[in-house]
Amino acid sequence: MINIIKKITVSISAFFLAIFLTSTSFAADVTVEMLNKQGKESMVFSEKVVRVNVGDTVFWKATTKGHNVEFIKGGVPEGVEKFKSKFNKDVEYKFEVPGVYAYWCTPHKTMGMIGFVIVGNDKSNLDAIKIIKYMGKSKKIAPEIINSL
Ligand SMILES: [Cu+2]
């Protein structure tokens, strides 16, 4: 009898553990830091590519000052409004429209401070992302990232 109870307890625990692991691996609210330095790179978003589900939120943390987040014109799915955050401020954005979003930090776009968010694993607007006029160092970095998506 005790053995049966033990078995049931173990399987119930395993069941809840499975639910926990599943929900955490899909819990996709993500934090990206805005940084002056990361390793050998300067002026950089801590994650260049973030993948989230529709309805998830990305938080950008103003870990170091002087940065912001601006969606690049032509670099978001159709129907998405422009978005530009204030300097030195944490900011968040809830992604409701699937597709690829290209963004940069306004003052450091020529220094390669760019990032991409892929929402709902939808890459249908990738051709538009490819023809964006990236500037300075971003011109070199962007194609490398885009090719890895
Ligand atoms: Cu910046």
C-alpha cells in the first residue's frame, strides 16, 4: 500500500515538474540590456536576436545610459506603428503582430547597435529587412545576423 502511494506521489511530482519545465521553456518574456560594453564589443544590445511568441513582451533595460530602442523604418511587419523609446529609460514592448522586427539605438546605429526580434517564428517580411539601409558598422553586422536567422 505504501509503495503504491509512493508511486503515485512520484508520478504526480513528475507530472507537475513536466508542466513547470514546459511552461518555463516557452515563457518568452525576454530582457535585453542596452550596454556600452559587452566583451570586445562596444555600444551593443546584450542579445542581437530574440525570439518570442505573439503576445510576449520584450524588456530593454537601460543598464548603461545613452541608449534607446527605435524600430527601423521598413523593418517591422506591415501595420506596426513606429516605436522610439526615450534615452536612458527602461522600456518594454508587447509584440502582437508576427514577423521580424529590426531595431537600432538611434545615436549608435552607425556603431552597430542593432537588434532583431522574431515574433511567432514568422519570417515572411525578411526580404524587407534585408533591403533596409543600414549605416556604418551596422552595414557589416546586419547581413551576418540576418543570414543566421
Ligand atoms: Cu546606444
